[in-house]
Amino acid sequence: MAILVCGGAGYIGSHNVRALLARGEKPVVIDNFLTGHKPAVPTDVRLYEGDMRDPALLDAIFSEQHVDAVLHFAASSLVGESMAQPLKYFQNNIGGMLALLEAMSRHGTDKIVFSSTAAVYGEPDSVPISEDAPLRPTNPYGESKLAMERIMHWVGQAYGIRSVILRYFNVAGAWPDGSIGEDHRPETHLIPLILQVPLGKRPAITIFGDDYPTPDGTCIRDYLGVMDLVDAHLRALDHLRGGGESTICNLGNGEGFSVRQMVEAAQRVTGQNIAVNVGARRPGDPARLVASAERAGHILGWRAQAGIAEIIASAWAWHRTHPNGFAS
Ligand code: UFG
């Protein structure tokens, strides 16, 4: 039986594909390569190039492969872009989910693990954030993921499709040997941007605001290693295969680090000085996002293992050896 990995050529999807292979599963990938990278997919994995909103393509995949379960990573995911182009986000993300669930119900596939996001919470009243916190997205990206969650809920009730929804906090790092990693164009995420300084690709990292109500004035986030994230997906798959009920779990370390602390940690990992500028706040950035991942512990037996030094070291192994990402 195959595991269909939607968006398997993207950052998080490609790490999951490798991990599935490593434990003897048969992943098959669909990706439209708007943001994914062909070299990120191992050559022995069946790759379907095309858009998830194409029902004929989905029918072909589900007919050719015996799809036991779906891991769904495919989505547009830039918060800033979503503010400027909300319809793109609702079309791609919600449209993709509808087409996928329709195909799953047509072909009798009843298990799905879905990548959601801390962005469904918006600005939290308090941290750590539990899954029961108010859901008030502050951008169309988060709104689209919340809509996808709600669609899965109702479709699950009607058609018996069980789901594990994983709300990721700040995912970072790379496969430990540095052979695959993060390659977004444009890059907007903090750790890859910080590491561009020791790579000589930018003179300094700009901190987006140092007047937040946090100890050093910079935003606090919960950084989670991509390999821990992969582990959570495999556990979620096992949970569903074992007959487990649908659930929603936050994924984070449960510990927050400020932007300045991340720069300092990167200096220690790379052994190089990293120049810093302080710029204006980035619109829409909450001051502090930290997960309570207790539910993932109870239900999936999952706990994040990698700390920020290990996460940054793996990212550094990737970026140092692939300064131009997959085009290196
Ligand atoms: N930051 C800087 N300078 C930069 C880039 C980022 O100071 O050049 C700061 C941001 O202001 C933020 C922190 O670093 O405080 C982390 O920023 P990222 O862009 O790496 O990540 P975000 O927390 O904005 O976004 C992440 C995910 C999104 C998700 C969001 C939920 O990447 O997909 O969390 O709020 F939607």
C-alpha cells in the first residue's frame, strides 16, 4: 500500500518522504513544483507532476496506487504574500483540500495527516498555547488552514475519513547529514536568513523590531526541528492505522527563544560573528508564540528532542554545502 505525499518535493514534505522510505513504506509524491524542488525527491519514488486541484490526475494516482493514507503538505505558505493575494491562498489551499478529500472519498482512502499551523491562533491571549485556545487567524494564510481544518472535520463525520491535524510552530533545520534542507524563494524564515550572513550572502540580519514586550524586546518563537516534525507524522500515521480517532495536536518544543537569542546561537554554531541591524516591526508578527505540545505527548507519545543548537547545526550543514539550495 502506498502513502500519498502531497507536496512531497517541498521542504517538510521531502523530509517525510525520506523518512517513510527509511522505514520501509512506499511513498508516492504529487507536487506542482510551484515551490518544490525535483532533486529533493529520491529518484526511486514515483513522482506525479501536477496540481492537486486536477481531479483526473488524482483519480489516476488513486487508481494506480493503492493509497492507504495521505500526508498533506501542499499549500501556499507565505504570510505576507497571503495578505496581498488572499484569493490565491483560498484557491490553492482550500481548493486543493476539497479536491483531495473528494478523491479520497471516491477511492475509499480514510486516513489523512494534515499540516496546519500556529497561524490559526493569531495573537494569543497567553502562552503556552494549547489546542483549545481561541482560533483567530490574523492573515489569509492562517485563515485558509483553519478553513481546511474545519472542512476535514465535517467531511470526516460524513464519510469516515479520520485525520490527525498537526499545528506546527516554527519548523527549522535539515536532514542531519545536510543532504536536503530548506530552499524557499524568496526566503523569509529567520534561521536560513541568519545563516546567509556567515555564508557571505548578506551583510547582516535585520531584526524586525526590538520594542516588543519581551525580555530583550525581540519576538519569541518556538523552534522545532524538522526531524522531530517527521517523527510526529510517522506517529500520527501509526495512530490512524491503529484505529485512533481524529485529533488535533500542536507541535513545538514548548520553549521560546527570541530573535536575538537565535542570532547568538547561530554565532556559537558557525563560530562566526553575525552582524545585526534593527529594523521596523513586520506587520502581523505576534510578540510571543510558544506551544503547549502536551496533547501530542499524550496521544502520539511524541516529544521534541532537538534543541536550537542541534536545529541550527543541521541547517548550517545543509546551507554550507548548498549555498544556492537545490540549484547548488
Ligand atoms: N525575523 C526577523 N528578521 C528576519 C526574518 C524574521 O527578525 O529577517 C523574525 C520575525 O519577525 C519573527 C521571527 O523572526 O519574529 C520568526 O520569523 P519567521 O518568518 O521565520 O517565522 P514566523 O514566526 O513569522 O512564521 C512561522 C511560519 C509560518 C506560520 C507562522 C505562524 O513560518 O508558516 O509561524 O505564526 F504561519
